[in-house]
Amino acid sequence: YDGDQVLRVLPQTSEHVKQLQQLCDTLLLDLWKPLLPEDIQAGEELHIRVPASSLQELKGGLNQHLISYAVLIRDVQEQLDSSMPREGSSHWRV
Amino acid sequence: PEGYSYNVYHPMEEIYHWMYQIKESNSELVTQHYLGMTYENRPMYYLKISQPSNKAKKIIWMDCGIHAREWISPAFCQWFVKEILQNYKTDPKIKSFLQNLDVYILPVLNIDGYIYSWTTERLWRKSRSAHVNGTCFGTDLNRNFNGSWGSIGVSHNCSSLIFCGTGPESEPETKAVARFIEKRKSDVLCFLTIHSYGQYILTPYGYKTDLASNHQDLVEAAEKAAVALKEKHGTNFTVGPTSLVLYKNSGSSRDWAHMIGIPFSYTFELRDKGAYGFILPPDQIQPTCEETTTAVMTIIEYVNQK
């Protein structure tokens, strides 16, 4: 998950919805909310985990179609590392 | 168990050991029981919290960890057991409901997936069953239950996150839960399944927009729970039928439980609303579990009085 990001995207029109559904299909995005591209609705925010390799293309597509987005998680791997128990930490071990 | 931290996430071997320790050190109240085997041949156990009594008691069922990556869910089931055990002698509400109700808790339903999320792919969601000659893996166990299976909000493609399996209850984990509950369905008053994220208390149905026959009662109890939850740390939860407040999905355990006659059936979607999503930091385990405990206790109290 190195460099993967989670984006919050807000489609405002049915045209945005169509464009996002296409981007989900072509870029192998991991939709967190909703889980299915067909459940994307105008006015309802999406949370998408975007592989690092697809970030540029997705953000380019969003900018091109004037779809607003924000970065929720800047680096998924970094976030995961900080939520894992540290080696040798004092929590209970079997 | 001594030294056990409820403020960190635990791998499955520790949860197995925790279950053993819990029943050993609380034998007056807790027993551990075998439920079935997973696809990868691991045993599934549930804990029964029951105050010895001669009178017949009704059942509250709660399962956690049906989706592997939602780590806060098993953490909550463990927290909830700890809360009951720490407080049942002094808390009048817990004392009262334990006179009428037994609580059955399955801390991790999707054990294979949970282990896979620890060892290989943190954001794995499904079980680990093999399909299409081992070319793709995993069934979404919350799309695999009977009653409404395969109709909406699912995929029949096994590489999908929401693959519903090859048939209703095709997965051993689903079958184990379904057989167990079916046998006792006339005694089960309340079926709770704990997920993340989104901050919802979801009622039946997900597969259709029709309201449940006891919709008013379902929502009344859930709204009381949401109010109590908010009082704890200020977190807002949305209450309502899944198909109306979230999205349509079929084959969920919540819908199945209600369809077989269990009156109070809910899905909890715990913190948060997307800031961390499935990667909720450990420092949020405690407040999340505190507020959820309050909500679940409120529902149990409602059911008990009802």
C-alpha cells in the first residue's frame, strides 16, 4: 500500500457519476464507500483507495471533469504501520 | 486476563487464547463452545455469558469480524465481554438483563480472512475459500446468507469484493452460524452484527425497501441507543433501514435473522465516517468501544423490558 491514498470525492451531477463509474472500472480502484460503482450517486460522497500507480491518472481525470476531491489518507501504508502493534511492545502476547 | 490490553488490535492466536483465559477465569458466568470449522479448518468458538438459573432464558446473539479488515469489530466484542464481566455484580442494568437473557458472543466470524488481513493483505474483506480452480479467493460472508441471497447489491464474480458465493450458505462459516441460530431461533430475541465503518445502526431490510413488520419497535430501540451513544463522546449515528439509509444489499445476516423470525436484528457500523475508514487508529479503540457498549446495552435493556 506504499503511496496509496484514500480520496473523498463528491460527484455533483449525473455526468460526474458516469465519469466516476468509468474511472472505477478502468483504474481498478478500491471503493470503500459505497462498495459498488452502481451505487455512486450525485451529492453522495465516495471514499476510494487509489493505488499509487493510478493516482496521477485518477486525479487528472477528476480535475478534467471538474469533480471535487480531497485527500483523506495521504499514505495508506504509513497509516497502517502506525496502527499496528510495535514489535516487542508490552501488550499481551501468547 | 492479566496484562491483556483492550486498546490494541490483536492477532487471531491471541484472541483464541483470550477466549480460553476468559472462560477459565470466569467459569461462574462464561463458557466457551464450538460452533464449527472455517474453510481453512480452523475452529470457530463462541462465548456464552449466562448466569446460572433454573428458568428458561432468551438469547442475545452478537457476532464480530465477519469482514476481515474491520479490525475494530473483534476489538469491540472483546471489550464488551470485559465490560459485562467487570460490572455484572455491581451494575443494576447488567444484573437485571442477565436474569432473563443469555448473551452469546462470536468474537471473530471470518477467522481465515482476519488472519489473512494480519499476515498478507491488511485490507482483505472476504473469507478465503477458493473458486474457479483456485484462480480467485474469498466470499463476502455478509452476502452469503439465505432468504434474500444473490438478488441485489452483490456480485457473482468471485474476484469481486462482494462476491456472494456459489449459493446461499455455500461457506462453512455462514453455515455454522445459520445452523446454530436456526436451532434456537424461537429463543433468540436480538441478533447483532458488528461492522465498520460509517456510524450507522441499520435495521432490516437491505434487499428491499419494504419496512420490517416491527419497524417502529426496531427504530425506537435503535434511536434510544443512538442517543445514549452520542451522550458518551458526542458521536452521531444514523438509524434506519439499510436499503434506505445506506444501500441495497442481499444475503446479509441481519436480513436473514429477521426473516427467520428474530424480532430485533441490527447491523452496527462503528466509527468513523471516512477519516481513517478501515484503518481506525488504536487510540480510538477505547472511545469507540465505550460508546458502542452504551448503545448495545441500551438495545439489550429495551429488548429485556419488551
